[in-house]
Amino acid sequence: MEAGALTLRHLRIFLAVCQEGAATVAAEKLYIAQPTVSVAIRELERHYKVTLFDRIGRRLFLTEAGEQMRSYAQHIVSLLEEMETRVQDWEETGTLRVGSSITIGTVELPGIVKRLQEQYPKLRIEVRICNSDTIEGAILGNEIDLGLIEGRRHSGKLTAVELGGDELVFLCPPGHPFAGKTVAPEAVGAEPFLFRERGSAGRDLVESTLRSRGIEVRPLWQSISTQALISGVAEGLGLAVLPLSLVRPAIDAGEIARFWIEDLRCTRQFRLLYHQNKYLTRPMQTMIRLCEEAW
């Protein structure tokens, strides 16, 4: 046996002989031929230039060098077996990093994460809620594993799984002249708007949709908080365009009102993203399936 050729097999054979005290019995326990056991022990002794067993009668007795070898061998085999078990289970006991846009993170993601956690109770699921541009950057930088965004992907290095979508609705204070009505595009041009921050896929969609109808708006407010925008509209500070799924409670409560613009709708597509070179673990694959089922 050359330097570096010591294998886990050598150590397991050696430990079996230690326990049974005979090469024949050790061979039966390991389901291998007796000569294979004898060869492995001779290779160990030749390699380390020591005698591991005293052969007295039909029994093998550990020498002092053999006792020291057994102590090391038991520790090494134990560590290797633990490593094999941990590595095999790592996918289900490690960490899954998820990024989500605010709408998805508010409406659908909590339920998806709960179902995923039920399937993988030892898995640590870390979630980051931010805008879609930030999520794409985090995937490219390997800061998160899976990302849920609203709208289009921008990098060709990302794989996209198409999910469902939602509608962005036009909002105004309950007493505003637009409340409950359909208005011409030019009517909203002079109105103050409260928008999400730049980098938000929802804002990008709203601005491009309005611009396609010749409506250029300058936001009076910019906020990462949907609730802050709802409050601003309720106080009469301006109009907003926000996801129906997030503002429905405020509409139903009469805090804000909905209006429409002639021949103009804002709908968007949700997507799950991951890097094209990403290895998809079992929990990641399950997460993708749960997201597809949610929409």
C-alpha cells in the first residue's frame, strides 16, 4: 500500500478484526472473503511498519501499536460515517434563501413557506422582501437561491418560471371627483401621484403604461411601503396605482376609492427566478412546485 492509499475499507476491516478476534469471523461479518481480510491487515502493517496483532493460537490479540491504531480508526470511521449522513441530509437540513417582491411576499409567500417548512421541518428558510431589481441582483451575486418577482427578468443568466399574475388598480381619495368613475387619460396628467420606489417592477409597468397613453407623471411621493401610499391617498395627497390584492381591504373599508382610465389596464406577470448554473436541491424543486400550484 503506497503512501496516501489508506482507505476507509482498510479501517473497517481492521476494526471488524479487532471486534471479532479472528479474520474468518470478520470476513463473514463484512460479507467478504477471508483472504481479503488478511491482505488488508498485512497492507496496514507493511505500510506503518508495525505489528497490529499477536497471533496466538487461533485468536488475534491487539498489540500496543494495534490499540493505538484502533483508537484512531474508530474516530476516523465515526467521523466519515457522520459526514456521509450529514452530506446526504444536507439538502433538507441546510438553508434555503428566498427573495420576494413586496406583493408576493405579502400575499402568497407566507403560505408557500409554511407548506415548504411542513415538508422539510429541519430546513432553515431565510426570506428577503425587496423590489424586483434588488432580487435579480441578489440572485446574480449568489446572495439568494430563488427569487419571486413581478414583471420581466432583465438578465439572460437567469432562468424564469412563469407563474400567475395580478392587476394594478388606480386609486384616489373617496371624495375625489374620479372616485368610482372612468376618466379620459388626459384628465389624470395634472394630478399628483404617489409611487413605489424606483426598481419596483410595479412602478416600471405603471409608468410605461401611462406613457404609452401620453401621460407623463412626476411622483409627489416615492415609498417602499404600500401602506404608506394607501395612507397618503386616504389623506388626499394624491393618486396611486397599486396591486388590487394589497389594497382590497382599504377599498372595502371605504378608506380609498378605485377609478378607471379609458382603455387602459395594468396587469403583470409573476415569475420565479434562479441562476441558470444553480443546482436545484430537493427543497428548491419543491418550492418551485408549490409556487406553480399557488397561482
